[in-house]
Amino acid sequence: MPGSRARPPSRTTATTVATLPAALPRGLLIMLGLAAVTVTIGGIRAVSDIAAPAFLALVLSIAVHPVRGWLVRHRAPGWLATVTTILTAWGILVVLAGSLVLAGAHFAALLTQYQDDATALLHDAESWLGNLGVDGTQASSMTSSLDLARLGDLVGSILASLFGAISNLLFIGTLLLFIVADASWFPLRLDGVRDIRTAVVEALESFAHGTRSYLVVSTVFGLIVASIDTLLLWALDVPEPLVWGLLAFITNYVPNIGFVIGLVPPAILALLDGGVTLFLVVIVSYSLINVVIQTIIQPKVVGDAVGLSTSITFMSLVFWAWVLGPLGALLAIPLSLLLKALLIDVDHDTVWVRPLISGLTSDAATAPADATPTPAAGPT
């Protein structure tokens, strides 16, 4: 009608318009996500001295939890099962740290016994460089950089860093006490929320199962590699073959490149004790054995067991070593499994990512998510 005012929109229409989400450009969302990831990684690096030992305690508690279950099933008292599990975790921690210190101490002690052999070897190297036409001053400069004293200083600094890591044993051991004690009731509480948070519970269970599978596979392959390396070094008459076999077992938990760390001490001792020929034999033999087992066979078995491809396991090593330091390299696979559980397994909409990071050619990568429908009551 003329002179009448325009009719205002109904309350329903205004409410609908007001509640419509504002769509952000995809590029902006990606940039915001990358910024959040950068800040998160920086925060983790800033507290790496706390985060790395804490996660080591968590992994150890996951590894020894079946001990408590086995004791409870055999009618052991709950307090006895918990105490036994805690002592088992502490024993593993002490053996791990003690093995590294033992290997480093033996290496440093043996170097001092080969001082004369090292001096003669350096003179031979200087003469060899002179025969190749290298100036005497330059040859002396090049060989002086290989002085055994400097190598001893390097070993000393490595030992100092190891002792610095061992200073966290009190913190890790105390944290283990509480985590293992809480693990006695945590699975029951987790089952209590399974119906309302199904995906979260399954993701955490997948992380725990994958971590234990990784530790079992790495332990089995570590025993195989350590046995072969020990027999090889014993046959070649390299000093202290049992110590280097133990070191090979420990470094097997470092994916892909762990054998390089375990190779350095026996290779140097072979050079000082038996010359260049024995040095090359040790390097070639070690490389053939460890590359075939640790770099080709083991990553494939580990990837199939935990759902991570070989390339992902290697990148995990590089990334977590950069973020958390040496413990990050040791815990690279469990850390990646936790990241996978929190970011991928908890959301059924991201199930398509699993085959891309698992390296599996079958539908096994998506089976767990497909087998569990999302409850209609709300997101899990």
C-alpha cells in the first residue's frame, strides 16, 4: 500500500542469515594451518628436554603393560603386578643407558691403548699422500686433522652428552612410577567412554598396539643383527666384539641409519688393530649385513606392522631427531604413530589418508575405520 513501510524480514530469516558460516578461502585456511603447525613444533622444541624423556617413559610403560596383564591373569595380587611392571620398566631403562655408557667407555679406553699404532698409521698416510704428489706441509696438515687425541676429545664430548642424558634417569624413573601405576585403571576408564568417543578410543588403542608391535619387531631384528655382527667381529679378531654387538642391538632402534652409529667404533678399532685391509673388510661386511636386514627387510616389516611406509619412517627419523634431539631419533616411529592417532585415526573423514602413508596396496589400511561406523549421537 502507498505510504506503508517496507516489511522487515522475519525473525527466522534473520537468524538463518546470521548463523551462516563465513567461508574462508582455501589458501587462507592452508596458511593458518601451516602457521599453527609451525608454532606447535616450535613449542615442542622449546620443551624438548621435558617432552623427550616424558615420551620415553610413556613408550616404556606401554611396552611393559602386558607384563601386568599376564600376572593378573595368573591370579597375582594387583600390587605385586604393578610393582613387577615398574621394576621391569626401570630395568629396561637402566640397561639401555648402561649399554650406551659401556660402549662409549670401552671405546675411549681402547683408543688410548692404540696411540702408537695411530701415530704410525698417520705417518704412513702422510707418506702415501707425498707419493701422490701432495706437498709435505699440506700432507702434514691433512694428517694432523686425524690426530687420535682429537678423536679422543670427540669421544669425551659424546660421553659427556650421554652422562647428561643419564641425569634425566631420575625424572624418567619417577614418571614411570606414576604412569605404570595409572595404567592399571586407565584401560577400564577408556572402555567406559568407548560408546561416546569410539574413534578416539580406537585411535589410542591403535597407537599402543602399533608401538608394541614396533618394539617387538625391532627387538627381534636387533637380536639377529647383533648376533651376526658379534660373530663377524669375533671371526675378524676385532677387540671387544660383544660390546659392539650390544651397541648394534641398541642402535637398531634408530630407523634406517642406526647401523652407521654402531659401525664407527669397531671400524676405527679394526683400522688401528689390523690396518686398512681389516678396516675395509669390517665396513663392507657390516654394510652388507645391516643394509640388507636393517635398511631393506626391517623397514618393510615395521611398515606393515604399524601402518607406515618406508619413506614415512625415514622422514620420521629426520624430523623427530631435529625436534627432540637424540631421543627423538630413538622414538621416531612411536612419535609418528601418536601423531597419526591424534590427527588421522580419530577422524573418519580422514580415512583416505591412511593408504597414502601406510604403503599398503590392499584395503587393510582402511579396514579399521570402515568396520566401525560413526555413532549417530555426535562426533567421536
